[in-house]
Amino acid sequence: MKKITTPVSEEEILSLDVGDQISISGIMYTGRDAALPQLVELIIQDKLNFNIEGSAIMHTAVSNAGIAPTTSNKEEIESTIPFLSKNGVKIHIGKGMLHEETIKSLKENNSIFVITPPVAALLTSKVIEKKCVLFENEGIEAFYRLKVENIPGIVAVSNGKSI
């Protein structure tokens, strides 16, 4: 198990291979269908008031029931991955299979895709703090900043290869 702490460096991402088991600690953001396209717009307009360089984003909602990944290849989510990777997000966390164009963009931007077990109780137990930082009007699909410890995952896309 490789331990990763965010913000993650370019070198650390390059050292990860498809199939590597990792645990992620540090700051992680959450976003899915409602929040991620809005996040892209904020970045385009240069209105994002925090740094996402070296960050991780889990494709999930945040509720009192906890967190668990949603399917990452939904159009509203997968279409944001290339742009967010180019703008600093190094780890995208979710479930499902990504399209070939997305895999290529991850390689070009030295970012990875990680799958994690969709077990809300396990993942939620790894959250130390949570705070809504954007799009509060979206409810559970708002953009959250989480402080996490040892979120488990398997590298599913790295260096142009897919699991």
C-alpha cells in the first residue's frame, strides 16, 4: 500500500502504476454532476479563491449518510476531468470505466484516476473534517473540502494505461 498525502507532487503521480493500492490522506474535494461543471466555469473566469494544484477530487455527494463514489463516466463528470487535470487536479476518484480520450488527457496532464470501494460506512469513517466551500445551493451535490485519513483506492488509470 502506497501512502499519498495531498497536495501530491508531479513526481509522486509519475511513480504510480495501474493496479497500485494506495491510501490518500490530507485535503480532498468532492464534486459530481451539479458541482464539477460549475467549478470549471469558475476556473475559466479566474474566480476560484483557493488552489487546486496537486489536489484530489472524489466524484461523490456529501450527506449525513456519508460519502461513496458515483459513476465517473457520466457526461457531466467525465467531461470535466481533462480541464480539471490541466488546471492542477492530480487525482480523480470514482468508479466506472473512462473513455479513451479521457485516459489520454490524464496522461498528458500527469493525473490519475483511482477507483475506491463504494462502501459509504468505510469511506465516511476516514473523514476527519468537512466543509462546504462552493455551490451550497446544490445541497448534497455542493463542492466540499474534506480532511481525510487513509481513503483506500486502486490506481485504475495512470501513464496512459487503464486497468
